[in-house]
Amino acid sequence: MRKNIAELILLAVVALAVLTHPALAQPAAPGNPPRQAGKSPLKVFILAGQSNMQGQGVVTMKDKDGTEKPGTLVAMLKDPAKATLLKHLVDANGNWAEGRDDVWVYNISEQGSSHGPLKFGYGWNVGNKAWFGPEMQFGHLLGNHFENQVLIIKTAWGGRDLYKDFRPPTSGGTVGPFYTQMLATVNRVLGDLKTQFPGYAGGGYELAGFVWYHGWNDFCSPKIGVPEYEQNLVNLINDLRRDLKTPKLAVVIGEFTGPWGADCKEPAALAIRKAQKDAAARPEFAGTVKFVETHDFVRAEKDSPTGEGYHEFKNGETYFLIGDALGKAMKELLPK
């Protein structure tokens, strides 16, 4: 009986918080054409990396007996200490909100592409609402930050390294095909916004920020990927700024989380983390590039949906907190 009363109180608290949350955009009424919910110009953020940036976070996953596994967002909602973190993701009835139309997402990976309002389904398993990535909470924070419409362009392909696949032009050698594809995707989407987002009002856009969350494949190449990582990352930032004609583009670097979290003692993993931190600390990047520690967000395997350590055990709380940290860091870099 006490448990039932506690659950009812929790649902009431969450519902009240949602009803009084002023920044949640309302979806267009059925039958109405899509609209641009926020003001022009669009504020555009590029999120890039490999499978971790794609998003391996799990909204819900049940075991063979039909019991919700630990570490999912559904499990978080059942925990009064964590449920309030998710109040903006549910509606007044305690169901997941359908979408946020003042934040748009264009998502591309090896599985294809998808686009639309911010919602679950832009994770690793494209279109499957049981998955999400850092874009979810990042998008809510930046949507709340601006009166402008926000557009997230997520370019993330699984199993791609920086030293070859994303290799920037000034690193020498062959330019990485995924550097080229990332740049081409951004230019294609921004050059045809009305097709991708019919609600676009035609008021122009502003490239506002770039987020890099990456590291696994270079960690797996300790003789090449690891020693080159810092300089390649510096070159990536400089080359993107040049190619996008945005010399002071705000950049957030999310720390490589594996293996695994704060307890990591693997030399190559620690070297990647140091390279990321040192790249952000370059004097020429002062005030425009920020390194974000994420290792404390990794949860134990026993508290997670799966045993895939290389994907942070697919822990939904982990991916929510990473997106939150990346979004807060980006806000600190944006003009006041």
C-alpha cells in the first residue's frame, strides 16, 4: 500500500512539473502544417563521432521475465531520486512526450538518415524509440537556452577512427572519407532546409557549435591512433572552422568514457583522455573550446541493461548525463 501511494505521489510530481514547464514546445495540432516554433535565424549545432555519439542509451529494455532492466530511463522514472531529472521528457499522463518542435534533428549514420522534431529514435537503432543519444538532453538544454529555432545535425558512424576515417586535411595524407561526408552532410542540409524541415520559415541560420564525442577506435590503435590523437583533434577543429567559414565556432569535446569510467587504468584510454583535454587547453582555443569530463557518468555493468562496456553498458542514465554535460558546456561557450 505504501509503495502504491509513493508511486502515485511521484507521478503527480512529474505531471505537475511537466504542466508548469514553460519551455516545452507544443506539437502542431493534427492536420495542421509543420511550423517553425522558434525565431530565426536557426541556431545550428553539429554533433559528431562514432557509435557512442550515435547513442546507445536505452529507454526501456526488459529481461526474459518481463521485468524492466536496471539503467534504463524507465527504471530512472521509478526512482524518486532520479525521476525529477526526466520530468521534461514525459507528458501530463506520465507518458513519453512525442517531440519538441522548436528543436529539429537531422541524423545520419551507416544505417541511413532520419530527421524531424527532437524525440527518442535518433540513437544507434535509427527510428527505434527505445534508443537515444547525447542529442536528447543536449537538445532540450539548447532549446531552453534560445528563443530561436535550434537544429542539431548529428553525423556519427560506428567504428570510425580519427587518424584515418575522420582524418582532417591539415594532418596530411588522405583526407578521411568521414571528414568529407560530415562536411558534405552539413552543407547539404543547410543548403536545402525547406525540404528537410517543411516548417522552416526561411529566416537563415547561424552555425553555433560543434560537439565531438569519440575515442574508441583510436584507443584500439595504440601505435598510431593514440600518439596522433591530440594533433589530429586540433587539426579537426581548425579545419572544420575554416571549411565552415566560422573561425570562432564553439567546440565541446566530450571525454572518452571507456574502459570504464572513473576506474579506468588502461594506459591507451588514459592517453586518449589526456590528448582530448590537452587539445582543448591549447592557448589558441581559449574561450572557444571546452573539454568535458564524462567518466563519472559510467555506471557498473550490474546496474545497466547490457554487458557492452564499449557502449557504456547501454546505460540510459549515462547517456542522459553525458548529453546534459555537453549541453551545459556548450551554453558556457555561447555569447552571453
